[in-house]
Amino acid sequence: MNQQTINPQQILATAIRHHELGELDLALKIYKQLLSKYPKNIDLLFLIGTLECQKANFFEGSKYLSKYIKSNKQNPDAYNNYANALKELGRDSDALINYKISLSLNPQDPETYFNLADVYSRKENYNLAIENYQNAIQLNPQSFEAFNNLGLIYEKIGQYEDASNCFVKAAEINENFAPAYFNLGNLSFNKLELPEKAAFFYEKSIDIDPQFIKSYYRLGMVLSILKVYDRAISNYEKSAILEENADHLWGNLLFTKMSICSWSNFSEITSTINEKLSHNIPASQPFPLLSTVDSNEVVKKSSEVFSRKTFTKAQLLYPKKPHKKNKIRIAYFSSDLKNHAVGMAIVKLLELHDHSIFDIYGFSFSKNNNDDMGNRIAKTFDHFNDISELTDENVAELCHKLDLDIAINLNGFTSGHRTNIFSFRVAPIQINYLGYPGSLMAPYFDYIIADPIVVPQENFQFFSEKIVTLPNSYHPYDTDRMISDRKFNRTELGLPEDAFVFCAFNQNYKIHPKIFNSWMRILQAVDHSVLWLFEDNKWASDNLKNEAKIRGINPDRLVFLKRLPLISDHLARHQFGDLFLDCYPYNAHSTGLDALYSGLPVLTLKGSTFPSRVGASFLTTIGLPELITSNIDDYEKLAIEFGNNPDHLKLIKEKLNYQKLNSPLFNMASYTKNFENALELIYENYHKGIKVNNLTI
């Protein structure tokens, strides 16, 4: 029987069968052949439009469905499918209209309520999104996808318990639905600060679906936080195979490897990051690059790409120009108002603030601030707010009601940051300070606090913020710190009795392989010397010993310092060091100040970027410029000279012990006055209508 004798309805039935079997191209070919022969058959318009949408040809599909609807205004599925196409084409408002028409024809269709909720969610109309997901669930209580999406909405608006319940319900309905476990992991990690629980959920999603790519990356992040570095690296590497352009993947992999001093593929990874950044692919957050490159151009580029990709475009200008007040309302925002390097650095500044001039607000991104330092910091604020469970929008609304004058971001791009909050202009003046040594390249930050050394004038071009240059080092210090009288001895510290002790107490991630090469050459040239290092984890110490052996140095000449509960005891141990060798390109910050405060000289290598110039800032301020070098050869020569001639170093130590009592570096009263003068000048300029510009205090 040839095709001419076949009834058109049989041909149509065959096409529909191909369609149902997923043989879309064949079905589409037959539909279009039939339409050319029977142009008045409007059902073919519906079938072709629906199929084109299934093939992601939404523009073509919308044209056929639009023609169909003009002839048949009573088919709710046509309006639903047409709305789906419009949604994919970015025409959300038109999509809403057609979903509503569909529901007017069939108010019992859970799929249309689901789709309508999806559009409301995209338009950030969360109340209507919730209402329509709930309608979908009421009509189809087994819709695990509706529960999952509803959970995402609840998470966005800060209703975390409701979000968790929805994700759990989705998993109960479909125990093989990996996204529900993935979302439980995100909720646990990002909002509830429960990394162990997050790791469990991510692993569960991978068990269900080994191709659920996003879970490998997120699991790597959690395991890195938990310091299970070997498994973190393994998961990052799996993620790189499955999705090599995942946001920030390569930077996280690099940082985790640096955290255990695993330098295999170091050059390849850094080259990959630089190549991707050059094409505006956000291969790394900015922070991991600070310890691996001394290039203002690369650091600036990473911040530009990160800010553009990650943060919302500036949401709004400050609602109204605030009136001048009797006191200037300044607000500090941070996740680190606790026993953390930033909290410990800023506490004395906060205690010395002049409350007759300033009304001081504190905003904590973290709920876990109940240690001794956290309690000490909380007492310094006139008003303290835990905003850990508020959304960015809610924080902005709160700040606008409080009528703040100056907002100070202490995090920058460091762990726990919520930089997007500032895109809502929580205050008319917004400042980047202390936590992140570099530009945020975000248009809603007006100033960065610096000094003439960390940001010389020729480097202003690498900052989107205007530079507020303090007269001395930009970095504060807690001068109430006590050095304990605990009696250590070399034996218990693992130090040989007659050895010259080079120290490097920085976090392990700051140890660049090139600076480690330099340290090994210094040990080679100074007999009876050891290198005293901070041990953050066993992987790092084992890897460093192995790297020393590869370079011909006895691994026993590397001595590792354990963390102590009391900072006062740690400071007391510094007396057994002879010379602190600074890291490069990420110099010691708080660690370097601890050394100088304890009377231990610091030898630094000054580079080009902000973090590579911090050591020079400290030494200039304390009056020891002779310990600043500008290239690796001079750095090594000076270290070797001191190592082989300890008497020369005694003069430096004597000078240091005098200078630390008389220089501005540890004069927090002077520092606070300069800092407050800067804030007052910024405030006065704003109210005079003077354009934001670089300021020198």
C-alpha cells in the first residue's frame, strides 16, 4: 500500500507516535508535510509549536502557538505552552498573561500554577511565587519539584526552617531526586553554618547521581572548610573534569593545594586561571590569587570579573540624602567580629573610638561570636546587630531605617563576606577596609583605607575606590595584648640549643614555592640554622619536609610550631626566634605585627601589589627600613648575613625594642585619631557636595 492511499489521520497518528517516542525530528517533518497539504488544520499548528519548544526552538514554537491561539482560544494547554516559550524568550510579563488565561480555562492544572510560580520567582515577586507553588502542591501533593522550588524561595527570603522542610519533603516523595539533597547541602553550608551536615547532603546527592556535577564542587568547598584537604582536592579535580568553567573552581583548587603546600601543577593551574580571566571567565575569586601573583593587573582583573559576575548591579542610590546629625553614624560589617585576625586587629580601635563624635554600629554576618574576643568587641558598639539570618535586602532595609552615614566593610572578598549587601547602598558613604588588601572593583564602594607604602600614588590606577592615605601604617593592632611569662625552653619547642632560628609563622597557603626555594638557599648558606614554621595541618608539614629534601636540605631542619590556646603564650615563644622571614607575594599582616610587637625582627620582600607591600609599611612606620628588600637576591643576602653574623642582628633587635615603644606602629591612640579624622573629612566632604576623591590625612 503506497502513501497516497493512507488516510491523513493515520499519517498524523504515526507522527504523534514518533513524537511520543521522542523521535522529534521525524515527527516534525511529518507534521510540516501535513500542514503544507492541510493548512487549515489548526491542530497541526499546536503540535508543531509544542514540538519546536521541546527542541528549544522557542521563537519558532511561539509563532506556531500564537497562530493556533488566534483560531482556538479555548485550549488551556496552548496558552500554557505559549507562555513557556515566552518565558524562555525573556518575555516574562507576556508569559504571566498567558498562564493566567490558561488557568481561567483550567483552574485545576497544577503544571500551570508551577510555571506561573516560576515566573514570579524570576521577577522576585516571592509572595506570589509561594502562593502559586502552594496551589500546585495542593492539586498535586506528589510534586517533589514544586516542594523543591518552594524551598528555594523560602531560603531566599530567610525562612530557613520552611526551606528545609520543603527540601526534606521533596526527598521523601522522590528519594532519587538529587537536587533536594544538594539544596539541603547549600542551606546547611551557606545559611545554617553546619558544614558537616552540608557534606553529608552533598555526598548523598552524588550517591544518587554521580553525574550531578555541582555537588562535587560544593563538597570540595565544605571539605576545605573542614580542613579535610585531601578529599577537598579530589572533589575539585573531579569537578574540573566534569565542568572546567565552574565559577571560581580553579582558584578554590589552587588555594586548597596551597593550604597543604602541594605545589604539583602549580604553574599549570595559575596559567589556566590567568587565561580564563583574560576571557572574563571567573575562574577564581580574587583572594586565592593574592598569595600566588605579584601583579596589580591580574589582581585588578580578578576583582573586576568576580564583582561583575557575582554581585547584583547597584540596586539603588541611597534613598535620600541624610541630614547632618550631632553624631556621625558609622557601621562596621563583618563575619569576623570574634577570635579572628580581623577581630583581634580592630578591637582596640573600636574601644578607643570617640563616642562624643561617633555613634558606632556593629553588624555581624556570623552567629558564632560568643568567644572572649567576640564578647569584648560587642561591648564596643553602641548598637550591635546579628544579621546572620537576614537576607541582603532585609539588611539594606534595616540600615536605611537606621539612617547610617558611613558603612565600613571589614571582609572584602575574604571568607564569610556578604559584599552584595553594599550594592543596595546601606549608607551614602561606603568604605573597604582592613580584611581584604586590594580593590573590590565594585562601583558602590567609595573609598579604601591605605597608607603611602601599601598603595603608592602610581598604583591608584588599580583601584576603583578612591584612596584614603593615612600618615602611617593602615593596619591597627591590639596593644592590650599581653606576652605571657610562661617559661618555654628550646627542647620542648623542638629547637636545637645552638641553632640560628629563622621563623615564618604565616598561614601555610602564603608559602609560595619561589619563596620556599629562597628559604632553602638561606638554610644552605647558614650552617646550624633551622626554619621554624607554623603547622596548620599534617599534609602541609609532610609536603614541606619532602620539598626540603628535594632541594637537598635535611627535613629535620624544618621545625613546626603547634597552635596554642592562648595568644599570650604564642607571643612568648617569639623570644626563641632570631629573624622572621616574610612571605611573598602575600606578606605577613597580623602575624608580622605579632613578631615586631614581641621584639622579633622581620625581613620583608616588597613587591608591587598591596599585600606584598604590607611588611614594608610596618617596617617604615616602626623605623626599620634596613629590613626592607626589593628583590629576591637582596632578601637572601641580608638573611644570610644576619644568620652568619648574629651580632649584627643584636643591634637591629635593640633598635626594634626601642622603636616599638616610640614609633606610631603601636600607638593606637594616634592611629585612632588619624582614622577618625579621615572619617570626619569624608563625612564633611559628602555634606558639602564635594566629589569623592583621593584624600591624604
